[in-house]
Amino acid sequence: MHIVLILDHAHINGGQAKVAIESALALRERGHAVTLFAAVGPVDPRLPEAGIEVVCLGQDDVHSTRNKLAFATQVVWNIAAARALRALLAEANPAETVVHVHGWAKALSPSIGPVLAASGLPLVYTMHEFFLVCPNGGFYDYPTEKICRRRPMSLPCLTRNCDSKSYPRKLLRLARHGALDHLSGMKESIRHVILISRLQEEVAGGYFPASTVFHRVDNPIAVPDLGRKADGPEGEFLFVGRLSPEKGAAIFAQAARIAGVRPVFVGDGPSAEELRAAYPEALFLGWKSPREVLGLMRNARALVFPSVWYEGQPLTVYEALALGTPVIVSDACAGREAVVDGDNGFWFRSGDPASLAVRLGQLSDDAAARRMSKSAYARYWAAPLTMERHLGGLLEVYAAAERDATARATLAQPLPAARPAAAPVA
């Protein structure tokens, strides 16, 4: 099989690119031909070393651009990306090629939609976020720091400044989404959509065409099996991630003060300076290497995941459970799907420091922490989210998309012309 993976960045800059690139390497290792098409470099050196063809356009994203006007045009309708993708797909053998879109909103733009539709190839999309249905990609109102329940592109949506930066940037996102809805045809042509949580279908499923087929394929979690934790000191309560309002870092700090425990933060972000000033009792470690993060999670009493927006499938939640560390998670985000409340962790009421403080108090008991640690480890490793499991799910979806594309191509073929009636015999 030849798999063409489409995403904004050709290197790992977040969870979306990490899943796409790691799966590309795994697919290639198993003998499949893989091409990665991206807008923004640099290229992860492991890709060409593994024999993966990389088409990287060397374009900018919002963080690297020096010409904001040119980038605004690019992110609404990237003509160069459409042209390059058309040339790439024109060379693909339709009998063996599947196109899998991981991301387009940060640089590639909706311009790839008509190219995908015209290719006639089997198409698959992974919904790492909500950009295919929500202009700001998260169903989140940044100024109010609350989940947004407005219908995308309705008048209340159009007139509400929900952007994390400014209303002019919201207008740019609206222009991009208008191009997505009315020019790209992407939602109509990509019939097979991979979800990474049940919550995604609950939130966004109603905004897709009725012909859409949803599939569940969990992201792979690369965590070694270290066995159960030994009995001993249970460690501290740990937060891992971006220090920003939507991640709920301040809620954790408030709850920890109420509960009388010290919060430990791994990460950085726009809220860091304010949090350090307001909570001098907290420990701020900054960003750490992946190996160091796993060590900190392994030694923690519990991972606290207080995100106040939906999330997709937060990897740190699953990593902590795999390491035998219980998780206290907001009941509004998809991370709750990995936690059995009261067994391998706790849910708490989203956005409520007092509710979280109660859970911190309950897990301050060493016996409860040890019991939940054992359950966290056992539950995760009973059905681990391995790369093998991830690839098995992908290949099943690819096969379904191939069958669908073949059937549609057959239906689209014109009927053979009727033969002229034979002349009567005299």
C-alpha cells in the first residue's frame, strides 16, 4: 500500500505532528510506501533516513512568518500547496494509494480540498482537533475561558470574539472557514473520519454530512512497561503541559492551596509569570525532556489534568496511567474517558477549584493512592495503546476507504452504449 500523509509541519511540534510522523515511520517499517506532504519545515531527519518520500514546501506558519499579509492569504487559500499536492497525487497509482489528512489549518489551508476531491483516491481524515467544524478549532471562548456552545458560523459565532489574540484574527479564521465550507468541499469528499475520543463525536458529529463514516482509532502511547510501583513515598501532585487558561493550571494552583498540598508544574506558557507571583508555594520546573517527564510522572502521587476545554485524546493522561500513576481529570475533557472515577483516579467538576480540592484531599491518603496506582497500571496494560494496535486500526480504516472509493468509481462509470437493433431478416 502507498500512504500519502498530509499535515502542516514536517517535524514534531505538538501531538498532531507526533502521531502523524511516528505512524509514518511505523508504516514504512512494516513495508508500506509512505509519502509525507507538508507545508512547513524543517524535515524530521528520520523520515528520509527511513526511505519516506517527503514533499515539504518550505512555507511559513503563523510563528515563522515575517509577512503577515502574505501569510493571511496563504492560510485562507494556499495556491502553492494546492498546485504541489495536485502534482503529487497525479502520479499516484489509484489501485494502491490512500490519502490520510492529519492537519491543514495552520499552513496548508482549505485549498487542498478540491485537489483531494478531484483525485478520486481513497481519503481519510484524523480529527486531532475541531478545525474541520469550528473556526477556532477548539469550541472554546478564550476571553471568557469557557467552552463555546455557539453553532459554528452562526450569527452569534460570527460576532463573538472568541479568539485567544484578537477579533481581527478571528475574522481571518472566519474567512478560512468560509473557504472551507463553500469552496473546498473537504467535508463532503472525505467520508472516512477517524476520531480519537467519544467526546469528539458528541461535540462535532452533528456538523458533518450524513454520509460521513466515523471510526475510532486511539493514538499510540510510547511508554515502557515498568511494572507496578513499589510501595513507598507516594510523591506529589503533578501538572504537565502548557501553563495557559484553557489547560486549567490556575485551577490546580487554587485547589492545591485549598487542600493544603504543594502543586508541582512541568511546562511553561503565558500564565507562568502570573502563577509564580500568585502561588509562591508552588514548584515550577519548566519544560523537561520526554525522559525526565516520564520519570516525574512515575514518581508522582497523581497527575492532575484540569483542562477546561474538550481536548482530543490527551496523551499525558494515558502515559501517567501506563506508569501506574492515578489521574485526577476534569469532567469536561476527553481525558475522562481513560479514568474510572474512584478506581484509577477521580473526575472533578470542570473549572471548580473546590471540587478539585476534595479530590486532592482524597488522594492525599497513602492507602488510597497505592490502591489507585495498582488499578491504573492494571487497567492500562490490560489493553495498552501500542503502535501495533494503532496501525491495525489505521489499516482497517484504509481498507474501508478503498472499498468505498472503488464502489463510488464503479457507480460513476457511464453505462455502455446500447447496440443498434439488428436489421430484420427478409
